Amino acid sequence: MLMYIFFGSHDACSSYKYAKHRIDEINKENLVCKYTMIEGDALGDNVESIAYEVRFEAASSSEGGGSICKMTSNYRMIGDSEIKEEEIKASKERVLGIYKNHLLNNPQVYA
């Protein structure tokens, strides 16, 4: 399954126009989604693809309740290109911002 995302000026990734993702796995029972960004201006000139594993877990009452989102990303680079740790961190923050924005605006999806 393929998923296209088009970004608008209100999105966490507003500096990008679009991204094409391949859904690799959805595990509703364990609240895990694995997908790969395979196309889009967010990849830049040096990244071939980015594989993500996103896991949602219930936070304990001592953590204030709610949920915790854990994300792992695997960057597949073009040639000998390298990516800086700051770029990876900024990318993860943008992606988590998209999830947070979606969940806050659509509370019925996790009720």
C-alpha cells in the first residue's frame, strides 16, 4: 500500500511539498506501524529512503497517563553520503509533530 502526504503551510513539515510512503506493516494489536519514505523532497539529494518503525505505548499514571510514541528510523543513503545527527533529530521531531498534531485534532482515533 502506498500513501501520499501533501504538506500545507500549517503542517509541522511545511517546508516540504510532499512525501510518498510505502506501508510495510500495521500491527493494530501491538500499536506498531512500519513504513518507508520512498519519494519526496524531504529526502533531499543524499537520502534514498527512510524506514520508520513507530510504536505507541500507554504511559503509566506516574508519567501523567496518556501515551508514549517511540520511533526508530533507518536512513538508506545514496553512495557514500552521510547525514548529520542534528538532521536526524530535526527530522524525528518534525515527524513526531505530525503525529501529535493529528492525535490532538482527532481524539476519536485513540479513544
